[in-house]
Amino acid sequence: MFAVGYTLIFSILRIINFAHAAIFTLGAYFTYALTGSAFGYNGLLKNSALPIHLPFLLAAVVGAMLAGLVAIVIERLAFRPLRNRGADPLLSLVSSLGVAVVIVNVIQYLVGAENYSYPAQPYGNLPTAINFGLGSQRIPVRTVQIVIFGVSVVIMLLLTYWLNRTKTGKALRAIAEDATTASLLGINTDQLILLTFFLSGMVGGLSGALIGSSVSIAGPYFGISFGLRGLAVIVLGGLGDIPGAIVGGVVLGLAEAFVPVQYIAYKDAVAFAVLFLMLLLRPQGLLGRAELQKV
Amino acid sequence: MAVFFATYGSLIVAMLLAAMLALSLYLPLLAGQLSLASPGFYALGGYVAAIISTRVVPFDSGAQAYIWRMGTHEVARFSGPLYPVSLLIVEMLVAGVLSAVLAIVLGLPALRLRGIYLLLATIAFVQILQVVTQVLDLTGGAIGIFNIPQPFASQLGYAWVVVPLLLLSAGFVYRLERIRIGRAFTAIREDELAAAAMGINLAYHKVLAFTMGAVLAGIVGVISAHSINTWNSRQGTFDAGITYLAFVLIGGSRTFLGPIIGGIVLYALPEVLRGLAAIPGLPLALAQLLKDGRLIMYGLLLVLGTIFFPQGLIRPNLFRHRTVEATPRKIEQQ
């Protein structure tokens, strides 16, 4: 689900937005702040808390909106100047790396580097785990994970529908094909790209909040480590392919789960090994078709 | 002056090392290959030094001890037997050869990829290396290797190795930019297709540029490991890669002077700002920012640099042709 936001931007603009990882973190922290929880012992804002106490789900939605707004600001400040100059996509990537580093360290500067956990029972009275097994063979699955999976499938379906069936989606695909021609045809490219960034930021922020509710927020670098694995996911699914991003996520999760116990210490390397192999064998992704190199 | 060098010896050495790391990132960039693999080879070099000096060579580093004396200007001097410099050079050779072999093995398949894909592959390489070194016993696991013996009595002593090495590598890159191979690199950077059409072997030159950068990073790793005395998997990470990238891109990615000066200045910048933070009367928040905001600053510089100075601050014709450069711009504006 995290990867969907990446993919959305890549599919339109052909750039990898490293700042997305930072937005993901921001979403988690915004949600944390909006639930009225206090920040810890270090940093500038120690022991402060917002006067409002929103329930988790509302906080997550508002947090995602805020993350989307931040994504818009990033687009205006760090991407548009480069795009207007027609700069190399690699430069945009470097610029987005810079943004990511700034956001992460500003968070650390403001609220310190501790772990934060959301208040207990973020999903109200639902049981913490649901039994999927039969009789004596219990297969408990945590409710949080079901929620995350459900939400990501819904978001994927909505985005796919939006991109392929609506007029706005059609306009966006036209921009992806050729931004100059699209703008000549009367499509407001800048506005639509802003919209893309907003949606991608929202999806990123929401996934930050949800994943934070599953494993707690592990400091400001939480998003970056997730982001690097997210890269593996989108390459696995094929860059710019939204259903592919979900498939990639599932495949990677399974691959990590099947690491034999004696090699469990190498689990963190699996994502990157998969990324490396995919790049060598099938850079177009699992579901993708080979793309012709444009000259 | 003596006090200055005794106090800032390690900083000066680290600045020069940073310049060389920036140069190691600059080399693949010369051929248009954006790679973040340098930290990986840097880490590899460090481990080579740490393993050879603590496990292979029978050298008792326990006999070395720190002497701290501020009064008579002796800060962090080592007493006891010193690690032989000849072995340090052997380590540098081993690290260089190992880095070269690994770079070729890695580079041959990875450099078929272009642009973003190569960057992703090198990020993956750095991450895999980090996990592997965290797990293996040979590299000391997550704790790393301690008590790497010191070849020099004071930190400034490293200058005997670092300064000649920096001059050598700078001279090497200076020459490289002017011979056939360097021109081939530039041609590939400007237009891969046109370069191939002119009969330049793309794969050969890309791997060559990548390998040269890797060798330099590996050698720098050896010196760093001795200089900071301990080595673990937190050396040479993704973050470090971004820092080097900032050195190169801010300094200038079109001439070898760019990364060198960028590395030296940007490495020293946080220290200078830390000094500024001590000025009385500054608001607490600002002072804190000046003290701890190193990465915030690098990040901002990366964004501003890519927008306003896409070729970096130091451009090849900064020192000459100033009038010549000014004229075509005016024409362009009309």
C-alpha cells in the first residue's frame, strides 16, 4: 500500500519521489499528534500535545489530508522549478532525496527519535485477532493487518478505476505520455500534477498511520527504511504499475516469511536481494511488458 | 599553530578523506552513471583494514594507549608501539584489489541498467552489504571491530598518507579528464547513443569508471578505519551516500575540483556552525539547529543546489573564459 503512492507519481512523471518515504512518516506523526497523544522527552516540542483528541480513524484521515498538503508544498518548491526547466529526471530524484532528508531530520529535531505507539485499541472494540483456522487448527490473523490489507485493496481499485475510466484519469495518462502535447490540448498539467501529488501524499500518509498502528512508529527514520523496501516492492511490481505494486508487496512479504529459521538474520537483506535480481532479470516488473527505449 | 593542528588534526584528515569520497562518487558520474555504491566500498575497505590489522597480523594493539594532555598541547597522542605504515599500505592495496573485483562483478550486470535503475541497484548493494556485515562473525557482527591499531602517534600523522593520496587521485582524475578514456566518459555522459555510434565501448567504459570510484572508496575506507579506531556496520550507509552526493553536486559535478572542494568545505561546515552556536544571545532553538542540523542543511543544500546550480558551484570555466561565457548568454536572452 505504501508502494502505491510511489507508483502513482512514477506512472505520471517518471520520477522516483524519495520524499514519499518522509511523507509516510509525517502521516504517522500527524495522526499521532491528532489523537492528542503527547510527545516524549527529547526535541523541541517535548511534552506538548494538541488540545484535541480525535478518535484514531478520524485522526488518520485528517493526518493523511495534512500529509497530502505537505506533498503539494513539496511539489511546488522542489519539483516544479526543475520540471519547468526540463531538467534531467535524475536531478528531480536528487532533489527529492534532499527533501526527504530535511523532513526526517526536522521531525527528529522537533519531537526526538523515540518510538511512539498509538493509544490502545485504535479500532474500537474489534478483537485484536481474528481466527481463520478451523477447529483445533487456529490461524489467528491480527485485525490491524486485515484492515491494512482491506484498505490497500480498496485504494488500489479506486485508483485504477480513476486512472482508467474517468476524464481526469485520462488527462493524467495523457500527461504521462507527453506533458507538452497534453498542455497544448488544453489540459491543465500543473494542476493535475498537484492533484497527483496530493493523492499520493494522502495514500502515503494514510499508510503511515495504519502501519504505525500495527507496529508502532519507530522514530523518524521509520519511513526511510520502509521506503527503501518500498522501492523493492515497486520494482518487483513494475515501475508505474498500480496493481503491480500490490502484487509486489504480497510477493515480497511472502518471500520474507519463507526465509529459513537459521538464516533469519539475513531477512532484512531479502528485499534488496530481490530488488537486485529483479533489476537484472526483469526490470519491467512481474506483470509488466518490456518497454521500448525511446531515443 | 601547533595547538590548532593538534586540536583539529582529526578534522583536517576527515575533511581530506571526505574530499576523496566525493571524488569516488564523481568518477562514475563522469561517465553519467549516478551510483550510490561508494559507501558500500568504503565500508568494505574499512573491514579489510580492521580484519587484517586485528586478526591476521600479530600486532598487540592493547599496548597502545591514549594520552590526553591539553596543557602542553598534546591532545590524543598514542603511546606504545605503532602499527607499521608498510602494512597500512598493504591493506590499502588489498582493499583496492578487492573493491575492484567486486565492482567489476557488480558493475557488469548492473551497468546495463540506466539512470534510476542503476541507482536502485547500488542502493540495494549497500543495504545487502550492511545486513551481511551485521550478521557475519568475521566482521564482528552488529558490534563491529574495536581497537584497530594506530600507525601514527597523532591524528595529524595520517596527513602523511592522506595528502599524497589526495594529490595523487586528484592528479589522476585531472589527467583522466584530458585523455582518450576521460573524453569517452564525457561523451557517454552527454549522449550514450551518440557515443556508442562513434564506436565507444559503453560497457567497458562504464564499468571502468565505476571500478575506479570503487577502488578509491575502498582505499579511503582503510584509512578511515585506522583513523577512527573502530569499524561497524553503521559506517557507509545510505545516509552517508546522500552526504557524499551532496558534496559532489554542490561542489560541482563537471570538474574534479568540484567534489574535492565540496567535500572539504561541506565537511567542515557543521563544525563551523557548531562554533557559531556557541555565540551568546542566540535563541535556544536556533543554537540547537546550528548544532544538530547537519543533515537538515545537507538536504536543503541538495534541493536548492539542484534547482539553482544544477552543475554545482565550481564549474570548469569558472577561472577562465569568463568574458567568453558571458557573451552567448546575452545573445540567448535577446
